[in-house]
Amino acid sequence: KNGVKEPTLSPLLEPVIVELHEAASPLEQKSRPEAIRLRAANRVGPNARLFLLDFNLGTAQLLILFATPTQQDEETSATPAGRLLERFISNMSNEDRTNRLKLLPKVLDGPWLVSASIPTKPTIIARQCSVVFKTGTNYIQASVDCAGSTIGKKIAKVLTGGQCDLALYVLLEGQCEDELPERLVGAIALHRTVAPT
């Protein structure tokens, strides 16, 4: 509300699976998320909440699956960000979801020119890329098509160039007082990844 930034608590969800694939046929790209979801269910148990981000970056497909921590306490679920995440997963319109899902890519190590080309503020993903949601019991998938967007091309180049360490932070935008302060939904770091072969 006042624009003052506060340090965030630990992310609400933990990364379970992160995969970077070479771009493939549309059918193959559509089947990968389902395969990951099924593998994750065996790892985290049937009651975990799952959030899958499926990024089509043109030359590559990045899949990130987050899950509720095994030791998540009720206090975390009762926070404004915890309640917002619960609504996002189970009880929010897709239009509202697209207006809340934010991404902050950050180059942790790499050439200055690359770092300078990546935005330094969280961005509502749907403002630059099309986003389609698929939901199920305790599950949400956001398929993000960044193949034609400027930010998608930049992230694809950073991800597949092998020159940078990149962190991706996922947030949900709090739009009223009882949804603040915002808190990280999840975060991953990728170390000097190269184009998949």
C-alpha cells in the first residue's frame, strides 16, 4: 500500500521438479506436464498442493513444479499470502489468476550486458505472455507461452546460453490490504544451463 518493500519470509511452496527441455512437437510439449505431475504425486503424497509452471520459450520448454512443504504449519496457511495462494489454487477465476501471477527473473552471475537486459521488478506474466490455467484437485498448472515475447526471448537466451546463473521468483500480487504483505510462492535457481540436446 505504501510502496515500502519488506523482506519476505521463506517461500510458501518448495520446488520438487525442474526440467529444461528442447522445444518439441506440440503434442510432446503438452504431455510433459502431466508426466511430471504424476511423478511428483509419488514424491510428495496425495494431499500436497501442486503448482506447475510450464514455460514455452520458443527454443526450449521449462517446467517447474512446486508443492506444499511436508511440514507446512497452519500458521503459514493463515497468513494473507497463504490464504491468497489457497484461493489461487482452488477458488479463483482464470481472469483473476492472470492478473496476479508475477515473475521476477534475476541474473545471479553472468555478463553485465545480460543482467542489464533482464527486468529488476516483478512483472505480471500475462502482460507479456499468454497464460492458460488448468486446475484439478489440489493442483494448478499455468502454461505460459513466451515464445513471441521480448521477456521470453531474453529468458530463453539466458537459460540456454550457458553463461549465467539465473533465479526465478514466483509471486502472487496482493491487490487489497488483507492480501498484503506479498510473499514468495516459490523460487528456483538455474546454474549455467545450456540448450538441451
